[in-house]
Amino acid sequence: MLYRNSHAIGNPAATFGYNPWKYVLARHIFQFYSLLYPILASILCFSVCDVEFKNSGYKHLFLLPVNRNRIFACKLMFIIRTLILSITIAFLTFMATGYLLGALLPGYRFGDYQISAITLTFFIRLFLSLLAITMIQTALSLASRNFVIPTAFACLASFCALVMQRWEYIEYVPYHSGWNAFNGFAADHTSWITRVEYINAAYLCICLLICFFVFNKSRA
């Protein structure tokens, strides 16, 4: 970004006529988040499940004097905690990068725009969508015990969500939720509970039950 805008570095006279948070920074970064986060979530979910897929891991795990439900809950909490940490780092890094660009590109006037509310809304909605996606991916990982199937599904679903954005029922595809959040950011929406979040909550509950059933039925 600095290379493309090198003429404006330290030059207050080099102005930018639009909100630089949207059209200089988020325009590129948030699209990567919307496309790649579901794929990274699928890898995370499989990695958490893969520990028990090898060397009769389930047999050894279930021999421990610990309730299965507690083991399952700990795995889910680890995934959720990792997502929270990742989203928090992404949010703080985005804000810090914007203020740094504001110092390097004074003419773009990063400091003149109130962006924190809609940015926080975007990351909250992204996190809520990732909760639904991780439950789907965890269910696929537990059922298939194969790295290729859940990861390939996440890649295909993310690609389809990208190319089918104008489909009238696209809001029912959880892998499109990141793009929906990005569109909300571009439109200055600060509401982080919409119809999409209710749909994702339904996916979350259904897939959570599936994960719970598959995990408790695992033997080896």
C-alpha cells in the first residue's frame, strides 16, 4: 500500500477524497479475511480432532477417569478461545495499522474518520459466522477423520460464496457471512445481529448436536 501511495508519504498536500479506512485499508484486508478465515478455521478444527485419530487415540482418551462430555466441551472451548484470540489480534492490528498509515500519509486524514464502531461490528459478525463454520467443520472432521474432505469442502464453499454473492438465498450459506459482514462495513452498518446471524445460530446449534453425537459414539 505504501509503495502504491509513495507520492503521499509525509505529504499533507496529497489528499484522498474518500474514507481511507475503507478504500485504502479494509478494501483489501477484509476481503482476505472473508475468503481465508473459513479455510483456516477448517484446518484448526481438523487439527484439534486429529489428535485422537492416530494410534487408537480415542481408546486411550476414553480410558481416562474424565467424563466424555467434559472432554468434548474442553475441545470446543479451545477452538472458541483460539478464534477469540485470533479475531482480537486481527482487530487490534487493523486499528494500529490504520493509525500508523495515518501518521505516514497525513494527507489521507485517517484520523478524521470515526471507524472503530463499524470495524468492531465487522469483527463481531465475522466471529459469529466463524462459530457456525467451525461447528460444521468439526462435524465433518469427526465424521470423516480425513484432512482432505473437510478442508476441500471449506475451500469449495468459500469459493462458491464468493462467486454466487448475487444468489437470492446466499444468506443461508454460512461461508458467505464474512462477505455479508464486509458489505455491512462498507455501508456503515453498526448492527451486529441480523437475519444472517440468526441463520448461523441455527447452524451452530444443529452442528453442535451432530458433533456431540459423533464424538460420544467414537470408539477408536
